Amino acid sequence: MKGLLLNLALVVLCAMWAQADVPVQADFQEGKILGKWYSFGLASNSNWFQSKKQMLKMCTTDISPTADGNLEITVTYPKMDRCEKKTMTYIKTDQPGRYSSKSQRFGSDLDIRVVETNYNDFALMHTIKTKGSEVNTIVSLFGRSKEIRPELLEKFNTFAREQGLTEDQILNLPHTDNCMTEA
């Protein structure tokens, strides 16, 4: 039991340390992040990502406020011949631009940061996902339109590498028209 508690404490400390150097958008304005976004980049060191990345494609993410002041995130993505939706709640923390979330389905905790955004073109996000003793890094790039400037993709790739992710853990998502008009 003592060993289990020590391991859990180490996982929490590692997750906190990993996030300590990750900045949050200065003067973050939550109202400006609301609305529809398109995914362009996804990077992760998780086993799930490695096993699924060849099937992943561009998807949409809608961000809206909840009645209790948090954010509802609805992701619509192509899966085989249909569009799937996944909805999560991002809970505000004391730091603007930083959120937490819990996946009941997968039993994981998320610490999400909006690293950089200009609200009109792109948003770069960093997430630490903790599930038991497993801690994974996730970096995401979103754009407001179905096209994104090459320099923003390079910014995403560079930031992902700075977080310790390798080239085979970084994916510039393939374009698709499937599920792009879903609300």
C-alpha cells in the first residue's frame, strides 16, 4: 500500500513538473476562444495515439460556455462512414486559459492549457493526461478556417518537439470534407 501511494505521489509530482514550464496565453480572454475551430495538428506520446494516428483526420471542435461558467467542448470527427461526436466539460481553474477535465469513460484526468492564440486564426494547446501511473503529453493546433498557414503548422511542430515529443509522435492531420459542416 505504501508503494502504491508513493507511486501515485510521484505521478502527480511528475505531471505538475511537466506542466510547470508550459506557459498560458498572456491576458487570456475566454470569450474570444468560443466558437468553431478546425483541428490541424495533434501530437502525443500515448499508446492510444500511436495505435490510431494513421486513421485520424481533421475534425471540428465547438467551444461554448456552460451555465455554470465553464466550457463545453464538442468534437465532431469522421469515423468510418459516419460522424461521431464527443462532448467534454473544461472546468476553469484560478489561472485564465487553464482548465481541468475528467474522462469518466476512460478514467483519466486532463490539465489543459491554451498556450498561444490570436483568437482569429489559431490556438495552440497543451494537455497533460494522467491515468493511474501513466502520464501523457498532448499538443494540439486549431484554426478558425479549413486552411492554416504553413508557419502555424511549423510553430505547432516546434512546440511539440520542445515538449519532448518525437517526429513519429507528431501528426499534421490530413484534410477531409467529412463532418466539417456538423454543428
